[in-house]
Amino acid sequence: MRILYFTDTHIRGTTPRSRTDDFLATLREKIEEVIEIADKEQVDYVLHGGDVFDRPNLSPAVVREFAALFRKLNVPIYTIAGNHDIYGHNPQTIDRTMLGLLDAFGTVRLLHEGDRVKLHQNGITVQLSGMPFHYDLDKRDVALDYQVKNEMNADYCIHMVHGMLVERALPESVPHTLVHETWCEDVDVLLTGHYHAGFPIQERAGKYVVNPGALARINNHPSEMKRMPQVAVLQFNNEININFIRLQKAKTGADILDRSYLEKAAYQEERLAEFIQQVRSGTDFEEIDIREIILQISGAENVEEEVRMEAMRRIAVEQEKEEASSN
């Protein structure tokens, strides 16, 4: 049995401000190549890890165009709902979304929490399940979302989760789950998305965790400048073999991502640091309102309005923290 997996297509009708190309045309070309890879690799099923669309109420014209593309696949396509596919991080709203519509029409087959599907090909059986994005994902017991039982006594068990699964810890303010917390006895292959950067194939004792990264690049973070879109092809025989295949038609980040916005943000951060240093070293301000100082120095030094407002915002945040700690 052979399966192709890709994730986070973020289909939308407009081009993100971080891109310099025609995003819709580029994404159409990528999905056409995914279909070509599926045919060439003679896969039996295609899986999508969520965030099929960039918003739940996308234009019907755009949905119709990409639904026609998905129908070109000669094999079934199963997917789960990502956070962009639903309203308010609530998977119960899926029936009111465009992804729910594609499921109703049979274009894709949507996996809900608790669903178990048996895939069968060439004497191999696979239990397939999925966990759509929901508000408590990566905030509650890992086992509730990332681990399932092989209830069908299948040869292999695949579980898809649209969660923030990462190799290395992120800031505490970002809900996430670490790969080493998810290993379990019954799940042979854990497929994840949501984390657009992806990571190398993880393996332990013949079990795998796979995130090839998002098919779409919708921001100009430095990591996206270097990353190339790819899909994963999984083969199940007496053992599991998994390989990443890069899209040949995808352009490099330098060709399609606009660095000017990122460079402007870095410049403003540098100017803000200089500005704060001026405030600190200028004089003794113990008897003066710090906000008045900002207004005076920003005027004298011709500091950009965005930098001045950001400085004011950060001071307000710190003042709120001080007041909270003193109460």
C-alpha cells in the first residue's frame, strides 16, 4: 500500500502581502504537481493534514476551481479540519464551512474525532483516524489528541493531527507539543501539520512522526525563505518506508517572497532600541511622566510614528504588570 501525504495548502483568493507572485496561480500549479506525483508514485490513497482553505467561508468561485483539481485525483483523499477551515476553533462548525461542503459532495472525505476508517490494498490493512484542530489542542493531556488504539486489529495504524507538534520547545506562550511526548504503542505513523516549517522524519523503534511542512508559504519569515514545499510518500509492506519528495515547480523563497516588510520590521525594532536607550540615558526622569519624555524625544529626533506608538504600548503593558504585582 502506498499513500501520499501533504498539508496546509491554505487555498485563498488573494495573494498574501508577503508574496510577489500570483499566489492562486502558484498554488494551482503546486496541487497539479501533487496530483502528478500521486499518479507517478501509484499511490492508493491521498491524505491532507488540514488547513485545506485559508478561511472557512472562502469564495465559492475559488472553492469550485480547486474542487475540480482535487477531483482529478484517481484515488480517495482523506482530510481533517485545520484551524483555518473552521469557525472559532470549533470543529463542530465544519458543516457550515467550505471544507464541509466538499465533504458533503464527496470531493474529500473528512475525518472527525473518533472516526476509524479501514484502508485495504494488496493484502495490507491500515486503520486511519484523525484529530481536527480544536481549542484545547496542545493544551490538554497529549494522549487525548495524539494517541489512539488500533481498534481494527489492522496491520498498521495511521493517525493525523492538526496540532503544533515540534521537535524543540517553543516559547511558553505558544501552545505546543513535543515529538517525544507522543510516541505510543499502537500508532505506527503520526502525521501532523499546522507547524508550517515541518521537520525531518522522526523514527523510534519502527514508528514514525511525519510533517513535511506546509505546501503553501504565506509569510516571509527567514525559515520560509529557505524552505521548499514537499510531500511525503509512505509505503507499507512488511515494513514502513517514508520519503519526502520536493516539488520541482515550486520557486525559491527569494523568487516569490517579499523581504521588504520583514526588513522594515527589523529596522523599526532597531530604531525602538535606540530610542529607549536615549530615554534611559538622557537625564533623571523620576519626577517626569515617561510618556511625556517619549513625546518630546520622538519629536526632537524625528522618530517614526510607528516606533513612538510601539514604545508607548510597551510602557503601558509594563505599567499594567507593575500595578498587578503591587496589588
